[in-house]
Amino acid sequence: MNKKNNGTVRNTLYYVLVILAMVMVVYFFLGNGGNQTPEIEYSKFTEQLEEGEIKEFKVQPANGVYRITGEYNEEQKINNNNGLAVLGSTQSTTKRFTTIVLPNDSTLSEVTTLASEHSVKTSIEEESSSGIWLSLLISFLPLVIIIFFFYMMMGQQGGGGGGGGRVMNFGKSKAKEADKKANRVRFSDVAGAEEEKQELVEVVEFLKDPRRFSELGARIPAGVLLEGPPGTGKTLLAKAVAGEAGVPFYSISGSDFVEMFVGVGASRVRDLFETAKKNAPAIIFIDEIDAVGRQRGAGMGGGHDEREQTLNQLLVEMDGFGGNEGVIVIAATNRSDVLDPALLRPGRFDRQILVGRPDVKGREAILRVHARNKPLADDVDLKVVAQQTPGFAGAELENVLNEAALVAARRNKKKIDASDIDEAEDRVIAGPAKKDRVISKREREMVAYHEAGHTIVGLVLSRARVVHKVTIIPRGRAGGYMIALPKEDQMLMTKDDMFEQIVGLLGGRTAEEIIFNVQSTGASNDFEQATALARSMVTEYGMSDKLGPVQYEGNHQVFVGRDYGQTKAYSEQVAFEIDQEVRAILMNAHAKAREIIEEYSEQHKLIAEKLLEFETLDAKAIKSLFETGKMPEGSENSDFPSEKAQSFEEAKRALEAKDAEKQAEEKAEFEEAKDYFANIREESKADTDKDDSKE
């Protein structure tokens, strides 16, 4: 409440000073506005008084002199030098004047005598007390304005802290205490991470009822580190802990510790833990901790690096000499490989929970959570959707259902059906379709045979993967694509599985060479993936007979601070042999792909021709074409005018026509109902008249 009142007073003072500053600017530059009162000399005043030009005047003491202000009988021309200097000297007319008279008897008697001789009305006024205050205001107001603006700037600079933005408040923590009423996320809203959820439930139970654990000699965990790929629900788990915990919960981002001033990060860490200790038991959540927790002393930067000071203070606060009873730190990161080892040891982060990508069961549970407020049609099976989205994280699954809802709304549907979800999956994987892109006939044929090559190889080598869909409609940067889904979630891949995957990737380029005898740039992404797979087989997984079961390259991401200056762990001769083995794997895969496409050339040509006709083939159509050579029954594409149109204007006209047709149908139904009720009224009236005639 005090903070709010301080903010109100501060804003009011700010606006008052701004208004005063504006008044002073007007006063200094524009004088007294349109009614200017020029100041004349005393000699000129007496001269005009003798000539009878003055109508009346008044005398008022002011700061030790007499100020005379009066009015002429007729308007006088004056040179206006009192305005803005940039406007120069201008002439204007006025009926008023002012002059200053020395406070002696001879001068006053002279003025009084001249006024009585020429019948000029004269009045005397008391000295005004506002003059001294106005002069003081003019003198000190600029200084007050400078001090106030300096105060405001300092308050803004330190405003991120917990102290309401007071001056020099840089070292205050930016952590925010979770609002239990605003945060409605609970553990029931987190699906697909049951084991991870159980670990955090235990932490919350420890804080709520510590005696059950302390009786067995258990120590409260100092910290829990949530690590895993982006979008897997690490921050969502922390929100659920905040919603479930009956203790204060402080959340802060790792980047909030970093500031332009040296030492601010460490100061904010101290302030954050002091606040949490005062309200213990409490939970601190640090999101993206890798912003401050990266390895120290890696040869990049000096020992007095600001980030290292912040990390040192964090290490001390979590498990230092002073102790840290009753405060649990939960942190989240997707780069645990770059964190400092001292941060990961027991006593600081006792538990390191991997929040990985969900399996098919977890994906189904996540889809059910996000489908609670969405009307789904009867043909939507979330179990099938989960099977069609291998490798999707929780955020991507939520995005699929959201895109499906948007697609259904665009198609003027009341419920989300399977075709909407299928379109949403394509949008999330490759982006929106670009149906209005102009493509030459030859390029279109090359894309069709290219994707048909991928499809044929995928159909023949179907031990681990099943062809789900193939299309030649451009999406994103792809001119077309084929989706092959695994038959089941695989945690491990064999050498044969990886080789089949490489053969499938090279099927497109091989088809181009066989049919058109050309090599196009459309296979660049295929080569990128195939080369990465082949290289990992040789250097990481030991799948080369020539080089043996040796790991030459790790599977971690490069961290410059750690890997800077390190040489490769193998000789130039081994590097040459690695390149030879990678090339041999790719050449063998290319030969295998050529063998398959030449063997099934008729099916390859048929699928390519149907792609040119229908543009998209699903798993049912592909299987039917491969086995029977015919399209399955009822395979007509659904027609949505807004998506089939070639431009925005055509799409707009198509939707307007559809809306007009819908309104016409509603109007016809209304007229029909109106006639129906009119007939009923006439029949009831006729029956009433018949009864009256009988009586």
C-alpha cells in the first residue's frame, strides 16, 4: 500500500513540476502573451502626462521603488523586442504601459501635480507580497527541476529491484513472489512427465510436513535442476510447484542477475537469498540458469568477470559457510553441459531431473490436457495423433492442437476433425503451404519424381519406418516432402536402421539421376542429414569395421569457453580414414537406393504421376498404389475455397460467396418457417370460426 501511495505522490509531483516548467518557459519567451505592457522611461511618462495622452494610472510600491501602471487614451505603437529572439523586432499597438519611479518626495509630488492638472485618474495600491515569492521561484525553479529529473533517472535505473525503484537501488533482487490466486497451474495440468512430477511432489511434501522425513534422518534437498530440450515443460513444472506449494515461491531469470554495473549480480543474489531466508521455508526458481552458471576459468575473460562473481556468490549462498536452511533452489536449463561442475555437485543441486521428450503414452496424455477446451469430432483419435508425432515436445503438441483449431475456424467448422489436425501437423513440421507459388512444369515433375523416390525406398525398407504422407505442395523452404514415421518409439537405433535411413534420404537424388539424368539443388537438405548420420555412425557410435569401436568425437554441443584451443583427439591419418568411411557409407547407400528404384520403376512412375495429379497422397493411397496400382475408393480431396484459391483476393471472394450462400439458406429457412406458422394460424382461426357458427 505504501509503495502505491509513494508512486502516486511521485507521479503527482512530476506533473506539477512539468507544468511549472512549461509556465516558466512561456513566461520567459513570450512575455505576458497578447496583452503586452511595454515599460517606458520616467521622462517619457511625464512628457505623455503633460500632453494629456494618459487616461489613468495606479502607483504600487514594489521592492523599494514605485511601479506605475497605466492606460492611454488612444492606442500607441511600440517596438516589440520582448518576444522570441528568432522572430526579430516587430511593431504592435497597446493602450497600457508601465514605468518605475524612485521613492522620493519631489518625484511623487511632480507626478501628483501633473495628474491633477490634466485630470488624470490616479489610484494608490499596497505593496504585493507575491513579488518576492515569484522572484524566488524564478531563481530556484531551474535548480529544482534539474534535481528532480536526476532523481527520476536514478530511480528508473534502480527500478528493477525489489525496493520500488529507490535511488541507487541497483543491488536489489528482481525476483517476484508467485501470486497463488493468479497462478492456477497444478500438477494435474502437467502430463507426460510422471516420474519428474513425483520428484517435485516430494519436495513440496517435505516443505509442508518436514517431520515425516526428518524422523528418518533425511535432509531437505538444497536444489533441484530440471534439464532437457526446449519445450519439454521445465518451466511448467516449476509453475505447478508454485501453485501446489504452501510456501513463498520466488521466480527469477538467470539474465536478471546481469547488469551494466560491476558487482550488481552478486548483490542481487545475496538480496534474493536473504529475502527467501526471512520467509523460510521458501522455494527459489531460477529459469535459464546457464546465463550465470557457465563454467569458470575457461581461458575466455579474466578472473574478475562479472558473470563469474555472480556465480561465485550463487555457489556460496547455496552451500557455503553460512548455511542455507529452509530454502530450496529449483533451476531450469537446456544446456546442462556448459554448467560449472561446482554448481552440479550434491549439496547444491542434489537432484538433476532430465525432462526429456515424451514417449507415445506421454504424448497422448499431453494432448488430452490441451484438448480439454477444444471440441473434437468423432473421427479424431488422440492416440493416433500421438503415434503420428514422434519426437514432439509438449510445446509442439500444444501448438499442433492450436493450429488445428485455427484451421478448423478458417474452414468454418464447429468441431476440429482429423483433416484439420493433419494439416496442423504439416504446418508445425514444415510451415504453411504455398499453393500460389509459380512452378514450371519441368520443376514440378522433378519434385514429383524426387519425392516418389523417397517414397519407394521408404516402402521397400519399411522394417523400422512407415511412409505416412508424401506431397509436392511447397511448404517453408521445401518444394515437397515425404514423412516416414517409426512403427514404435525407439530409444536405440541399430546400424541397419541408420543405414536404411540414409538410403531413404538419398532416394530423391537417385530418382532425379535415373529419370532426368540431372543433379539438382533440391537434395541439399537430404545430404546434410545423411552426412551427419554417417559421420555419427563412424565417430560416435563405433559402427565402422575399419576404425573399430572408438569414439573420436563427442555428441555434446560446442562450448567456446571450454573447447577453445583444444586440438582433435586423433591424428590427421585417422581424420583421412574417417572421411573415407563416411564417403563409403554414403556411396553404398546411394547404390542401394538406385537398385531399389530401378527394380520398382513402374510403381515409382505411377506414384509420381499421381502426385502430379493429386499433389498429396496419404498412407492409404500410397500403399494401394504400390500394391494394386490403383487409387483407393473415396480418395477425393476435400474442397476448401479459402485454401484452393491462388491469391488473397480470390480467397476473400470465395469466403464471401460462401457466406452469401449460407445467409441465403438461412433466409429461405426463415421464410419457410414463417409460412408454416402463418398456415397454422389460419387453420386455427378457421376452426374457431366453425365452432362459433355451430353455437
